Amino acid sequence: MAHVARIRFLGTAAAVPTTSRGLPCVCIEREGGLLVFDVGEGAQAAFARAGLGWNRETAIFVSHLHGDHCLGLPGLIQTMSMQGRSRPLAIYGPGGTAEFVTANLRMLRFSPPFELAVRDVWEGTIHHTKDYAVSACRADHTIPALSYLFREADRPGRFHPERARALGVPEGPLWKELQRGREVQGVTGTVRPGDVLGSGRPGVSVGYSGDTRPTAGLERFFAGCDHLIFDSTFAEEHSGRAGATGHSTAAGAAALARNAGVGHLILTHFSARYADDAAPLAEARRIHHTVTAAADQMSIEV
Ligand SMILES: [Zn+2]
Ligand SMILES: [Zn+2]
């Protein structure tokens, strides 16, 4: 099966980088385009290591304006500029994001050689193409914060040329019409797309929580999503800290994933206080059936 998208983890630490984890940054790579969720400090170095390319169609989604999620923006914009980016760059984030980016660039007396469109957004569909949409939902953190959901349009079923020929539709423009979902006239009468196309497949959905406590609203927002990347800052022994600091435990993320009917839960944003991800991962796996702990430069085909 051809994979149309890949999730790449560029930074999976919470708050401070460690020797093995950089600050939050996750990419969805699809057919030439990149969607980037959060840009922690140093993200451009992880970008370079991953070989993601500096001039691809790119949209960036910032969850909130805590430094570990946005301080990489000025550096990434400068590196893209020095690497010859010419395509426009779209950046979305909660209120204050546009001011954060423009103030940084102004103080650096830096003006990128490409078009930069930074927009403050809140809930709803904020970015879409004919192939996918990204929507936002308010998260529950210590400052205004957003969670994001990437949803691909449903993929059409496979075209069967032999069926089209058998129904008297010659190869050419009429095949294109059928593939676009329109009826055509064959030699023996009307031919419907369903006569020549296999059944369609639902598009892939990927959720990204940013920093948040688990909430009923997010449970609805992420309902049925295929892959959910969720705040797992703390293990259960520090669940009090999680609530107090506007974060989730791995078990809290797993309970939300289970209740929301999520397929695959991916834990990220790990506190530096844990030597490894064994405890949070084990706690989440007791609650949800499919759980992965994210690691820097990990890549998942979806
Ligand atoms: Zn954070
Ligand atoms: Zn935060």
C-alpha cells in the first residue's frame, strides 16, 4: 500500500532539552508538503538532521506561547531564509503568535526573503486544501493553548480499467470523469463511478494535543482519530503536578484515547525527571490497546 503521509518527531521533551530529546516539534510529511506542530528551540537543527528540506510547501501550527513550543520560530525562519527558501510560509497559533513572530523579526532586524503569513486563530477549521483540513480546539493549559487535528479527505477507491472497457467506456477523458466521481455515457448506456471504482478509504486523521490537561472537549475533538500525539509530561507518581501545571499524565492521555476511540496513541512531551519512558509507557498500556512512546527522529508511516 502506498503511504501518503509520515509523522516525524523532531523534539519530544517537555520544558528543557535533554541529551536525547529536543524541544517539541512534530511534522506530518505528505506528498511534498509539510505540516509542523510546534517549533521548540533548536528545531531547525532537528529539521536539518531529518533532511526535511527548506523550501517545501509548509504550514506551522503553534499550540501556545510557552518558550519550549515557539522559541524555535525565529531560528527556523532565519535558517529557511539562508537556505534559499522562496515559497510562502504560513504560521498559525493562539492570540499573540503574530505579534511574537513579528516582534522577534523586528528586533533581529530580519526580514525573510519569502512571504510570511502569521495568523492568530482560535477554534474551528483554520487551514485546508482540497486534500486535507486542520482544525483547532481549545486545550486546558496554564495560558491560552490549542490542540490540532489533521484530517485527510477520504481517498477515492481504485479505478478498474477492465470494468470501464467492458462497459463500453473508451480510455481517455471519460475515464477521468469517472475517477472524479461523475457519470458518463458508455456505448451501452450510463456508467456510474461506482461501476468502475473500488470502495473508497477514509482519509487518515492525526491529532496533536500540545500542552494540556485531558478534557471532555478534547475527547470529543479527537473522537475516532487514527493517531493521537498527546501530552504525557508525567507518570502517575506525579499526577498532582500534572493537574497543577496544566499537563497530562501518560495514563490520563491513555484514558482519553480509550474513551475517544482513538486507534494509536503516541506519548510525547516527557519530563526530564524520568531517566526513560518505561514508567509512563507501561501505565498507558494498561489502559489503551496501542501505545507508542515518541522519540526524537522517530518516523511513523500513516
Ligand atoms: Zn511544553
Ligand atoms: Zn506549556
